[in-house]
Amino acid sequence: MNLRTILLLLVFIFSSAQADTIVVTLEKDNALAVVDGDSLTLEKTVKIGRRPRDLKFSPDFKKLYVAVSDDDTIQVLDAETYQVVGTLPSGEDPETFAIDPEGRRMYVSNEDDNQVTVIDLATGKVVKAVPVGVEPEGIAVSPDGRWVVSTSETTNMAHWIDPETLEIVHNTLVDPRPRAAAFTPDAEQLWVTSEIGSTLTIIDTGSKAIVKKLHFKIPGVTQALVQPVGVVIDRERRYGYVALGPANRVAVIDARKLEVVDYLLTGKRVWHLAFSRDGKKLFTTNGASHDVTVIDTERRKPVKSIPVGQWPWGVAVRP
């Protein structure tokens, strides 16, 4: 084997090893859409439980957890084969959930029961049901594992839960109908979107005080359509991205200056977002247009729309 052949082989192996797989839940199809990260095309569709919404990989990427809301459970899938290998007792109508950095516990929002169900992932058993505000939606665990936060849509609060005691120790009032929550990678701030308020509330993790509120106004778009939902922040804490629902835009936020710097066009009713592993792409689920928008984060530009199936909701990325 000559040197050129060896180099080509190494390039092929390296490229293959770096390929992402993008997995999307399809609410109406009761399925997962699997997208190839290199070709950015739909690879296959896998049938699972009824009305799948949130999904996340285990920290080692060996398992995929999916909230199947109409089955009142979290399905556990093999991350390679997408075969269901177990279920978790999530409580009624699980929609969103978060996993701590060590992969020990899962925290599930139970909107109908006004509680967060805490699950021990080693035993598959419920540790505790934590009462929170009315209609809990967003849930997040800080990267340092110090805090769990649940947002309640009707109470309009971010509830700060101590993971050691599993008790609420503080509440922060935010704008109407908070939907999603995300910590900055350094765990210094919590970002909470408010769907009806059309705002993003940025909270200092240490003091629990509000640092700033950002308002979203898009020229030519009716304000009632600007409904912030999903939020993600890049690893370097340079930029954050907020899905603005039926406004069909993603807001780009300077994560240091805390200012809106751009709005990027997506498909219809953009809901949730996830980065590629290198952070150079952002994938958004667009429920009403049944597709995923691929955004080039360096050029700050949408580059492709991928049809995936009916009503895509959540998105997760694995190696």
C-alpha cells in the first residue's frame, strides 16, 4: 500500500469517525427521524411510542431516552440500533426532561400533575416527585450539577431545586408562559424563554437575580407570532440561539453583551434546537413545515432544509 493510499484511507477513517447523527422526534408519526450528519439527508424513520417529544442521549451515548407522552413513560433505546430496551416510570404525560452531568438521575416535567419526577437511572426507580408550580414545562440541570431548575407555565416562575435535598430553595418570577431553560456552559447564568412575554430572561445563578430581559421584535412579523421556545448556548459562551415559534426565526444573541444581533429564517413553527458536535451547525425542528433547518453558525446563515416527517419536536445529536 503506497503512501497516497494510506493517507486517503486515514482521511476516510477520520471523516467517518467525525460524522454526526441527528435524531428527531416526530409527534404525529410516533417515530424518530434519523438524519446523516455528513450528507444532511434523512437516513431512516424508526417507529416508537405514542407522541414522542423530548429526547436525550446518555452521557456515554450508548442509550437514547425518549419521552413518549401519550404512553406516560420514558422509552430507553439502544443508541446504535434504536431498539427499545426498557422504560422508565416518568409520571403522567412526560414532555421534557433533563439528565445530570454524571448520568445518575433524570428529572422529568409532569405538566398535568404539577410536579417533577426524579428517576434513578441505575435502578430505573422513582426517587421522589417534587411539587412545583402549575404546568411545569422547561427543565435544566446546571453543568456543575449544583442546580435543577423547573419552569412553570402558569405560575410564571423558575423553581430552583437542590439536587441533594430535592426541595425547592428559591423561585424567580419570569414573564408569562416560560417554556424552556438552559444554563450557560460555565453555569453562571440561567436563560429562560417566555412564550407569551416574547422575552428571554437571563438570571444570575449565584444570586438568583435577573440580570437582563431581552425582547424580540422582528420587522415585518406580527408581534403575537414571536413566541420564544427552545434555547441553546454554545460551548464557548459566544452566542445563544432562541427558537421563536410561529415567527419562523431563530434569534442570535451575543452571550457576553447580552444583545440580540440577528434573526435567521427557518421553517414554520421552529420549536427546538441542537448543535453539531463541532458547533459549526445548528439544527432546528420546524413542526408546521415538517422539516429541520440546518444553520451554518459561522456564516450565520440557513443552508439547508431537510424533510423529516410529521411535526418534528425534539432534536439530539450523537457521534
